Amino acid sequence: MNKTLILIVEDDRPVQNLMTTTLKAHDYRYLTAANGEAAILEVSSHNPDIVLLDLGLPDMDGIEVIKKIRTWSNVPIIIISARSEDSDKVEALDAGADDYLTKPFSVEELLARLRVTERRLAAGQGEQQTASSVFVNGKLRVDYSAGCAYLEGEELHLTPIEYKLLCLLSKNVGKVLTHTFITQNIWGHSWENDVASLRVFMATLRKKLEQNSDSVQYIQTHVGVGYRMLKVE
Amino acid sequence: MKENKPTLTEKLIAQAPNPDVHIIPGSTAEMVYREKKARSKTEHLWNVPDMFKSVGMIIAATLLGHGFWKLGMSEANIIMVYILGVLITAVITTHQIYSLIASVVSVIVFNFFFTEPRYTLTAYEKDYPITFITMFIAAFLTGSLAIRLKRQAKQAAQAAYRTKILFDTNQLLEGVREREEIVTVTATQLMKLMNRDMLISLAENDALEPPKFFSVSGETDCVEYLTENERAVAFWVYKNNKHAGATTDTLSDAKCLYLSIRTSNAVYGVVGIVIQDKPLDAFENSILLSILGECALALENEKNAREKAEAALVAQKEQLRANLLRSISHDLRTPLTSISGNASNLLSNGEKFDAETKQQLYSDIYDDSMWLINLVENLLSVTRIEEGQLNIRMQVESLDEIITEALQHISRKKVEHRIVFRTSEDFILVKADARLIVQVIINIVDNAIKYTQKNSEIVITTKKKQDKALVCIADNGPGIPDDRKASVFEMFYSGAKSIADSRRSLGLGLPLCKSIVTAHGGKLELTDNTPQGAIFTFSLPTEEVDLVE
């Protein structure tokens, strides 16, 4: 029996129905809100575990909703956006959203995103994880205090930038980090050249993490948006 | 206390932080200039060869007259000889003053040598003054006429030369279509005419492009003409539509004389003529202006032609959009009918269907809606491409990431096909709009899935070739016959009707791929696979990156 409480913020009735039906079928508990005001009210009164937030709301900008919620709550927020709101997506992630779904999305995709977020919640009550000095994700282990990373017990030979990237991703495991966020954190600025460099370092880091092609995927690419480290079993 | 009390100059500087200093020449300078000018004119007038020629003619006429006198010929013949002398003087000297003086001197000399009493300046006979006046007038008029004739001949020759050059320029300019060529032709003609080096910079979007240097001697070193100062003068000329620079009163310390290339409507560029202490004469100046006028006209024509072509392109796009809309609204109906019909059946008679039928209906609804989703994606890309470069956000992207992302979106039918991605050994970075390139790969792979049998293999490979990244998508299906190869890239073309799915093909995918790849400066090509099948290959510009450590 799944007891995760999910708040669905969506003004379009059929899509809302689709989501409620899906959630019901998979034993989630859910609440609905059709606009931004109601969403903020629901978050404050019912304290849901996950929020599914449509960016195009009738009364206010979805990004405003994220900012308001973020003033007091760290509840994971998954944005649902239409394809044309590509740049809004990045803006929303930078504003504090955790993940995104693009319309039209498949039911499997929605469930997968929910599972990822749940796993993150379960694994570690986020804050505690980042506070502790050792991060473990599948076969990957990062020892922050020693400044070392291990894969299957073997130490990984990482360049300083790669190590910094790995730390940033692992401290935000499960969260989609935008290019701007990453470059800001690594280099302190976000120029075009930085994003290009980021791709190179990400490729080399990934090669070291995912040495054989059948091994688990740790880092997920979100084209046009950013990267995310997946929480693996 | 100097620090506390700023001087007037300091105050002025504080008030206007970037003052332009114009030095207006005072009266002294003006006088020096005038004096020089006047002297040069005098020098020109009193030149030694002309004086020798005139004196020589008078001596010759006198000697000949003396011979006639000895032979006892009448005075009339001697007068004729003098008039002839003046006429010849007029022809062989450069200024009218010589023939005037020659006329006067002839009369005096005639009086001195040939009238009674001889070797005095007096004359006994009463009608001599009339003779003298007539002789003077006749000599002077003949001289003047000769000079005018000479001048006219010279002018005619000049005019003919000028017309020829202008005509040549005109013809040459007519033959060229490109801006660069127009500039080259103009410069070549001007160099032919004036034998001087020059710079030409064309105007674009309210600014001057970097100048092109043209040298008579074929020299390429022109650094001294490309200084800030020279550029500033050129820009001033462009902005104010007046000539400036060397030999003019405006910004005269420049090395070149700058003139605008203009029609009555607009300034198209600026030409800089290297002066090097040899000012242009009036003739050079006037023909220079004519050729620049021709050049400006040619540039205007070129601009008009370009605008017309752009307008035609817009019209063509409009037409394309209209076709697209018509075709879409027609093709949308089919899947929509199927979706709404199936859903309505399930709603009203759901309980009457057996499980298998229901499964079929669900699957039809799903397929049709997926088709619509794909269509919408393509339409969005079409609009972005049509709206032009502005909406294409080129970024440095990893090619592997793009392909991996695209493969995640391939429709679920891929389970019936094997899709293999073999990445290149090199790590390839491309400059591209990731979303659009993802769309290209999806369309090509979807296409391959649609037109090949189940269990066909689709292989995607990447390769780096010089500064291009190549992506090959090869299938081992039936392939595309040569006569259809060109038409697959045409809008609204869809392949063999025998394939069940083809009713759902809008023929939008491949043309869209082509325009996306073209917008990236790449090429999309179709070749045959061995032993059978088709290979779509497209290229993208690669990007080298300086790693930020």
C-alpha cells in the first residue's frame, strides 16, 4: 500500500482526470488544485509529499507558485509544461523545482518520475544526506571529507572539475540541475564557453562512472535543460 | 590655490567630457593659400616654351614679310603673313594671352619695318591707322577662333574619353550582380582613370564595413590608410553625405579624400582616394563623381533585387504555409475521427465488446494520438524554422547526448526493429539547436521504421570529418529507388501507397529534416546501403572548446 500524498495542480480537467486516474490506479493518495492560489493553500494546509505543478495556470505564473512554496517548504515539485514553454522550464528549475514533465507525457513517464522522487525521499530525507560526509548511490561512493570517489570499491581518478561536478550532482541527487546552475556552482559564472566545457567534463565523468555499457546509468542528460544524477537501487 | 579653482578650460572640459576640437583656419592661412594658388596660376600662364614660340613666330613672320617686301609684293601680303603668324601662335601656345600679345606686337612690328618711314613707329599715310586696327582685329579674331577650336577639340576628346570610360563602367556594372563585384569593377575603372590607390567600404545596417584596399601597383600594405582617424573620416562622410579628407576643408589632415557613393535616396558606401600631395584636377573630379554615381546606381539596383528576392521568398513561404495548413486540416481529421469514434464506442457500448476488441480500440486510440503528437512536434519545428534564425538557438552540444535523447522518443514500434547506436571514438561537440536535431533524428528513424519490414536493423553511427560531424542512419529495408530519391525531400510527398501506414504520412518529416540541417549549415544526403536499404547522412558543424579549468 502506497501512502505518498501527491498534490496535482492542473487547470485542464481532462489532464487532471488522467493524472488522478493514474494515481488512483497505482495506490497514491492525491489532492487537486485548479489554480495557483488553491495550490499554495493546499501545500500549506495538507503538506503533500510531492507536488505536480502545471506551469500554465489561469491565475498566476507557475514560477511564482514555486517561489512562494519555496519560501517555507522543501517539498519536491515536478513541473508539467507544454513544449513551447522550454525556457520557462529552465527558469522553473532554477527557481527551485526538482524535475519536469513535458506535455504530452505518457503515463509510464509520470509514474517513473514519481518513483524517482519517492526513492529520493525515502533514501534520505535529502538534508541529512547532504550533511553526512559519505554519499552512497548504488556502486558509487563519494567520501566528501576525504575528497575521494569510489566505484565498486575502486577509487576513481577524477580531475578536480570532475570531482566538483560529481559532488554537485550527488548532493542534489534526483534533482534536475540546469546548465546555468551547474556552471554557476563550478566556475562562478555562466558563459557560453562554460556550458561547452561542462559538456566535455560531463562526458569524461560519465565515461569513468559508466565504464561498461551495460552498467547502470548514473547521470541523465536533459537536452536543452541540464543534468541529473539518478538514485539507483 | 589652483587645485580649488578650476580654470575656464577645466570647467569646459568638465561640462563636455568628450569635446570635438575643430580648428577653423584664420585669415593668415587663407591668404597663404590664395597666394599659392595665384602663383601657381601665373607660373602656368607665363611658361618659357610658349614665350619662345610666340617670339619665334613673330621673327619668322617678319623675315618672311621682309622677303616679300624685297620681292616688291604689296603690303596686304605682308599683313597676311603676320595674321598667319598669330594664327599659328594661337594654335601652338597654351593661352589666349599669347595670341593677343602676338597680335599687338605684329601690328607694331609691321609698323616699324614695313610702313613709310621705315624703322620708326610713325606712319605717314592717313589710312594706316585703319590698316593697323583692321590688322589687329583680324589677327586677334583669327587667334581667338583658333584657340576656341583647339579648346573644343580638346574638350571633345576629353568628353569622348570620359564617355568611353563611363560607358565601359556602365557595361561592366550591368554584368555584375554581387556587391563585392560592383566594388571591384568600380575600383578597377577608377584606377584606370586616375592611376591612384583607393579604399572602398560599403555601408551595411548603418555602419561601414571594413574597407577593401585597391592598389595600382598591386601592393597590399595599406595599414597607414586604416587608422582610427581615417576610419572616422570615412564614417563622417557616410553620416553627413559630404566629401571630406585630404584637399578639402573638412578633416583635411586625413591621407585620403573621402567621397560618398550615393544616389539621391541613400548613401551606399564611401570611397577613399589616396591623394599623396597630388590633388585631383577638375576633370578627374567630375569623372570620379560620374563613376561613383554609376556605382551607387548599381548598388541600389543590387539592393532592390535583393529586396525583391526576399519578398519573393516571403511570398513563397506564405504559399508553403497555406499548403501546409490545408494539408494538415485535411489530415488531422482522419486520426481525430478514429480517436473520437473509438472513444465514443467505448463509452456507450464498452460492456458489449470482448477484451480483444477493446484492446484493439485502445491501441488504435493510442496510435492515432501518438501520430498527432508527432505531427504537432514537427509543426512546431516548421514554424521555428520558418521564423528564421532568431528562433534557432545554436549551442555547443554533445552529439552523443542528442542522439541518446532522440532515441528515447522513438515511437514504441521500435520493439519490432533493432536500433543500434555506434558512437564514434572521438568525443564530438557540435554547434546546433539540440531540440531541432533531436527532431531530425526522430523523423529519419521513424521514417526508417515506417518503410522497412519488421526486424529490420537501423544503425546510427557518428563520425568526425575535418570540421564536420557526420551522422549516418542506415537501414537494411527495401531502399529508395533512384527516381524517388529527390522527391522524398519534397513537402507533402509520401512514399509507396502499399504500406498500410502511408495514409498517415503527411510528407512533412524529411523536408523538415532537410531545412533544419540546412539552417545549421549542414547537408542531408540520401544514399544506398549495401546490399540493400537506405542511408541518410547529415552533417553538422563541430565546435572545438577551450576548456575552462
